[in-house]
Amino acid sequence: MKLIILGKPGSGKGTQAQMISRIFKIPQIATGEILRKMEKENTPAAKFIKSRIDKGLFVPDKLAAEITARRLKKPDCKKGFVLDGFPRTISQAKALEKKMKIDKAIYLDVPDKLIVKRLSSRRECYCGTVYNMTTNPPKRDEICDRCGRRLYRRKDDEPATIKKRLGIYNKLTKPVIDFYRKKKMLLKVDGAREIKIIFNDIMKKTSA
């Protein structure tokens, strides 16, 4: 099963992709996570990636496509995968189409107002654990349950940056949804509901 999960920043793509990954036993390919790992390297490319992410901007299409293509060549992707955060532009979608056939594109539909609330409440830990201070808070305020370190808010989760990210999304990524809709590959799912309800709806629609 080769799947794409689409949606605005904070729509819950990562959470649903993880659950899909476990059920179908296919890897979750999160391009954003790959880029965030790369930005920690002490290289000119890493500094460039970090500057783009911190400002809420996309990295160039060519770079995103190359990184994703390298990951999809690994052996664990032979039986399928769920792409989380790629493609983000029409150019990326067309580049992916040339390389392989995608089965379904899942679109999580969430209103902008809820997106801003979700992202501004998100916190992360250096160990990789993610929390939401409203819906999934740690036991101790701003302290990670797993490792005990203080949580932080990503620069791209600041309210002003969130609004900028949404503007970029509406301009560049929204057309990708229409791209897959025209190809009759799009599964639209209401992403404003509870996590388990959303997931059950995805499972129902992907098996239909």
C-alpha cells in the first residue's frame, strides 16, 4: 500500500501516519523529520535548511524530492509506505508520479482556527516525544514524562509563523489536493474530530 497523507501544518498528519504505519506494517516517511535531523549537522546545507524551517518556509522542491527519493529506495519501502509531508507542491507531486504509482492520497481537512490553536499548544522534547498542552499534556508542566527534560516550542510553531505557514500552504500545497482529486485518488477525511474516530474513518475509506 503506497499512501500519501496531506493536510495543513498541525492537521494531525504525523499522528495518523504513525497509526497507518503500524496497521499496514509499512514505514512512515516524514520528510519534515528527515530535514530537521539534517539541520542539526554542521554543514552549509544544514544551516540553509534550518533558516528555511525556522521562517516557516518550504525547502526547494529539488532538495525535498531528492531526500524523499533516497529514502524510498531503502528495502523497507518495497511493500509500501505512507508519505507524511511530501509532496507539498505540484512540482513535487509530478516528480513523484514519474517515479511510482501512488494508491491513495488521504486529505485531513481541518479549519485554520483550530490549526493555530493546536500548533501554538504543541511542545516537543529533545528525546523526540511530542505533547499538546491542551489535548495531550505531560504530567508535570513543560517537563517530559519520558526523560525529565524541559520541553520547548519549535520556532515554526510561534503564532505569527503559523499564520505564515498557513498562507504558504494555501498557495502551494492546496493545489496538490486538487491534483489528486482530479485523478480520483483523494480520500477526504474530517480531521477536526478525535484521533481514533479520524483513524477509523481512514481505515474504512482506504479499504473501500
